[in-house]
Amino acid sequence: MADAAARAFELLPAPPGEPKVPSVAERLNTDPETVERDLVKLVLTVVELLRQLMERTALHRVDQGDLTEEQEERIGMTLMTLYDRMEDLCDRHGLTMDELNLDLGPLGTLLPPS
């Protein structure tokens, strides 16, 4: 826990007046030619994160027996359709689902490994 907190504070910008240390923001490599694709990648990453959270919540509710068989069926179809749409959007923008898993450096990857 202390190590995780120490790593998180390393990512904060230095207070005014302190010597400037290269930060994560300075390591970002932006390119005007790829900014649209990068923005789409970021949006799709957030949507994929939400999709996975919805899927886990649904599985938890199924395990708890909170849903009727009809509700389980409808949620399953919805999640499959959402996954298909995510793949379509990735194909349309030249991305793969694996590319949506952003590397957060010392914190690991955003999404669990597939």
C-alpha cells in the first residue's frame, strides 16, 4: 500500500518553485497526424472499461441469483451486442481490442489481460 501511494505521488507535478523534474506529461508523444486516432482510442478505451465493469456486475448478479432467467438472457444479448459494436468501431478506426489496454507505467495496465 505504501509503495502504491509513493508511486502515485511520483506522478503529481512538482509544487511551484521546486526544480522541474521530467513528468509523465512530458513523456507523452503527440503527433498532429495521429491526434484523431489517439482521441478515438482513448474514448474507446473508456467505453471498453465501462463494458467490462457492466459485464462483471451482471455476472455477480447472476451468481447472487438476483435476476430472472429472462433478465439474464436480455443482459447477455446486450453485452454480446455491445462487444460486437466495440469490435466494429475498432476495425473502423484501425485499432485492435488489445490496443485499448493502456499501459499506465508503474501502475500496470488499465484493463485486465485478456
